[in-house]
Amino acid sequence: MHKAVLELLIRSIPLILSILSTEASLLWKVSNAIEDVKNKLIIMQSVLIDADKKGAGSEGEKAWLATVTDIAYDVEDVIDKFIYQISRERIGGRSARFLCHTIYFPKNLWERHKTASKLQIIKNKIQAIPDIKQGYVIDHIEGSSSNYNHRRNSRHAESHLFLKEDELVGIKEKRQLLMGPLMDGEPERTVISVVGMGGSGKTTLVANIYNNNDVKRHFDCYAWITVSQVYDTEHLLRSMIREFDTSCKNSNQVYPEDLSSIEYRALSESLNWNLSNNPRLQGVNSILSLSFKDLSHHLKHCFLYCSFFPEDYMIRRKRLMKLWFAEGFIEQVKGSTPEDVAERYLEELVFRNMLQVVRRNEFGRPKAFKMHDVMRDLALLISKSENFGVVHNGGEEMAECKARRISIHTNKELGSFSGVSKLRSFLVFNKLKTLPSGIKMLRVLDLAGAEIDELPNKVVNLFNLRYLNLKGTSVKELPKSISRLLNLQSLDISDTRIKALPREIGKLKNLQYLIMHSHNRNSNDFRIVNGVQVPSKICRLTNLQSVSVIEARDDLIRQIRSMTQLTSLGISNVKAADEMDLCDSIQGMTRLRRLLIMVTNEEETLRMDALSSPPRNLLSLVLVGKLEKVPQWFSSLQNLTFLYLHWSRLKEDVLPQIAALPNLVRLSINNAYSGKQMVFHTGFPKLTSLTIRNFPELNEIIIRRESVMPKVQSLYIAYCMELETVPKGIEYLKNLQELILESVSMQLKNCIYLGEGSVDFAKVQHIPKIHVK
């Protein structure tokens, strides 16, 4: 933990020195002082490596580590404040620079002198700290690091064994042979051994059986654990218990017999206090702490940051990753993007049960997480003790804030409290209306859902700001002075009242994520999202990777063809006359993975036939608007996993054109076809989710054979009032887990309501969940 603080700081020093080197008049004393401090910090970091492996045991070690952290934070404060002073001149332009070099020169000279003096004091503090290797004994825990790496590598290798059904060859007979003893006869304690040479597919076979839903239905709970050549018995037992707890059909809360539910709830709600103060729970605290200590120093920061979200809060993957990026928690790995590294961090935290997956996308990748209450309480305790961050829930006054991060969960007025100048993250999860004064060095400002209708003036002076989230606020516009936020990486203004961006947005050279669409909650309307007007200067943002949704005006569609670095793009207000420019721009965006195109209104035609070769890595495609025919290039979307056709009103059936797409997992069609019959003849090999919505003339859905859509798990049919029976052939969908019918005819509802008295009852009785709305 402490080592990570130093590493983040040391990693930023070369950037700081490069900034200083461009400011010749500001270089006096300061850069040398920073370089000296950097060297001292590197020495301290090397000592901390040993401490990080062992963990602070004695009170002396803990005090030493706390001192190191305080000094590192002091260095960060001094350097950030100095850069802030420089930035005020750089942002102001030529006239401001002239004033700084002439009229304000004595003041600037004094600022440099103060910075150099503060750094000298810090150097003296570092030299006064006794070397931990001499003052205390650090014994390496032999094998602990290697055992951890072995377990982690084993699990990562193991994850590749859970292959999909169509990726396995030649196991059908062996699988049936093993499934028999598991599913037949009376339940009893049994050991079944699978023996064979290394690499012969033993684990792949067993993993396939373990993941089989028919097998799982025969057991109340189940667990998968791996026993390697080097193993720890306690670790194996704990892993088994966690797996059983997760899979158990009849468990989440089981109260001890001698505790009433009220007493248990009281204990649960006071667990944070009890873990620190109840002697009987010290053992629990120690066991939980081992999970944290076993993390790499990068993961420790990422894990602690998750505790700033409210209890039982659904933490979205993309939001969490952007926060980690802004804080600098993601290590640089050669050959990997920051997104790839962050994904691996999330996988590791999920594997260790320190985060729980609550939603997955079409790839099976986690989309949202929750943090178990006990793990969150542990993280909050560590965060507070390390001054990493605190949660303010109204339970105590914040007279002084020593932490670097604060998360506000109370609706009470904050009042005044000192120490805010040290804050690097300020997150709000309530209806906050005002920000405290003095927050100059923030990297993260998350005001999602706050009751504000304009951006506070102080925000545009936050030179260090990397992340700004205004989602769901009532903010109506962004000021021109937004251009001062030169370090901004992520800006989220979705679901606000902002209709247009100022042209000064083109000065934010470091901007990577621009999220600014507003959702229409009524999915039966033509307009599912509203875009935002942007200036043509947005094309200058060469670091921009994701932008949604921009409103096409003037010559914008032609100009965005230079933005070939985009991986995600949404465009609204498109016209039929834009076809050539639109297709030319999209064709050049070879890195594009997600694309949304929406026309101006429901009478406008969406023309995209000129797109000869769409981006080969396209994963998600949303088309909103009338199509005269199915685009020929649909069949080339070999990597597409999600297709949404909205208000297409095609006269030809789209299904034959997309049935052969090999990776399509989710298909949603809304008023996309004007025919009376929809027939699934063949194909859709990987489809798991199908939505059929708003087809006013549709009176029959037919699934021809068992080989069609063999993996579909969810079928949603809504606003199809002419449909009087369940889809013919629905009994072929053996893996269907959920059928949802909404706003359908009474005849169709009766097919479900009448139970065994219905002619369709036998067709749907294999479906575990049926909802009729």
C-alpha cells in the first residue's frame, strides 16, 4: 500500500520535470530539488518492497510506514501546487505570460523559492527517518509470493478450460458416460476419477460437465477447485466453502440459532465498528485482512477505491475503470492497453471474491459489480487508517480531513472543514448542492445525480482534473472556460440538459472519453437517444477514443473522417443525403468497435449501402431509422455480437441476412419489419438473447427446427397485439431460461394463464421463468 503511493509519485516525476524544462525561467532551484527528492523516494521504495511482502507487524513498523506515506503525500502536494501555479500562466495565453514574466515576476520568484524550500524540508525529513532494515527486522515469508503467483497463474490458465459447446470436439460419448453416475440413482458420497495423460483433455471434459445445467439441477450446491502440485490445505478449504456458498440454492442470509433476525441485523449494521473494537471479532478481521495483504500494491489501491461507493451499490465496470485511470492506479504493461490491464485487475478481484459480478454483457464479461458488506467494511477501515480515503455519511463531523479522497453519502450540509486542499478525489452520492471551497488539486470530481443546475465556477480552475462526471444533473451548459481543464481525460454529461458544447472543447487535448447522450425511457418511441451539438474543432482531439452521441450538423460528418482513432461512435440527426460522407468516414475508422447511427426523424431514410467494407472489429451496431433494404455488408460483420434494429420498417425479412453471423449473441428488433410472419429457418449459432418488440401486424413466429438458436436463454416479446400464440417451435429452445411477454393479446396471455388446460402448456413447461405483464 505505502509502496504504491511512492510508485505513483515516482512515476509522475519525469512528467513534472519535462513540464519544468519547457519553462526556462521557472527552472531555478526547483527541478534539482525535485530530482533529489525523487532519488530519496526511490531508496525508500526499495526498502518498502520488503515491508510490503511481510506486512507491518510491530507498532514501530506501522509508525515508520505511516511516516513514509505522509512524506510522500507532502511531496505530491508541493509539486501539484507548483504545477498549478505554472498552469495559471500557461492557460492565460501570451498576455498572461507577459504579465507573469514582468509585473508578476517577483511573486513567481517567491513561489519558486517557497517550493524549493518546502522540498528541502522534505529531504531533511527523509534523511531523519531510520532505515527500516537497520531499525527493525524484516523477514521474508518464504514461498508466499511464489505460492500466490502459482495460484493466480493456475486460475488464469484454468479460465481457458471453460470452453463453449461448439468449441469442443470428440467428447460426447465420454461426457454421457460420466454424466450417468452423477444424475442417476440415489444421492450418496461418491468419488469419480478421470485418469489420462497430460494434455489429453481431462480437465476440459470435467469442466464441460460441471457447467452443464442439467447436471447442476441435480445438486443443491457445487464447487470447482484446483489442486496443484504446490497447494495450501486451508486455502483449498476456504475456496471450496466460498464456491458452495455462492452456488447454494437455499442460502444469503442464515442467522445463528441463538440470534434473532433483529439482533443479527443490528450486528451486521454495526460490523464496521465491531471489527475494530469487539475482541471476539478480531480473528475475523485478521482473516479478512489476509485477503487484502495478499494483493499486489496496484490492486490494493483499486480494491480500496471500490469501498467509496454506497453499500449494495451497483458499480459499473466502465465508470470504475475510468476512475482508476484518472487516479493513475493502472500500471503500464508493455503490449497491453490500460483497458486490458484494468480488465485483468477486475478479474483478479472477482476471483478473490473481493468483488461480486451482478451483470454481464454479451461476451460474458462482467458489466457491473457489488462489494460484499464485510469486504467493504474492511476496505473502509484500511482506507481511513491509511488516509487513503473516507466516506462521510453524516455520522460524524468532518472538522478536519486528512484523507486524500472523500465520498459524500449524506444529505446534510457539509459545512466547513479543513484539509480539503489535500483532496484528490471528491465523489458525491447524494443531492449535494454546493462544493466546499479550497479543493484545488482534485483529479476526480464525480457529481452524478447532484442537485446542481450549473457547473460551479471553481471547477474550471481544477488544473489537475482528469475525470468529471455530471451525469443526471440539471446542468444546462458548459462554460467557455472549460478549456482550462487541460488534463481532463473523461467527461460525462449524459442525461443532463446540455444541448451543445462550446467550441473551446477542442482545446482539451487529453480528452479520451466524451459521454453526452440522453436516453429516452420510452423504448416504443422512434427517438431512443438525444444527441448533443458539437463544434467542428472536436476533430482536433486526437486522443479521443469514445464519443456518444454527437448531432450531425453542417459539415460535421465529413470532418469526423479524420478521427480514425475512435473505438466507439454515436451520431444522430443523419439524413439520407449524408450517405456518401457517412460511409466514407466510417470506413476509415478501422478501430471502431461500437457504432450507433440515428436519422433525423421517423420519415427519414437511413442510407448506408455505400459502405463497402465496415470496420472488421465491429462488435455492436445500433441503427435507428427507416431502411429501404437490408444493407449488403451485414453479412460481413463476422465479429458482431450485438445488433439492434429500431424503426427500420423493412418490407423484406432481415433474418436470412443475419442468421449466419457466427458471433451474434444479442439481437433486438423493434418495429424493424412490416410483415405478418417471422420465420427462423436456420442459423443464429451463438444467440443467447432475443427481443421482438413493437410489431403491429405480426401474427405468427415460427422456429423451424431444433438446430436454430440452440443457445437462446432469454426471449422477450412485447407490443405484438396480433400475436395469439406462443412461437411455434418454442419447444426446440431447450436452453431457454426466461420468457417475457408484455402488452400482448389476451389470447396469448391465456396460453400461459390456463396452465395444463392450454394447448400450449406442454410447449413452455421446460422454461423455468415465465413473466406475463
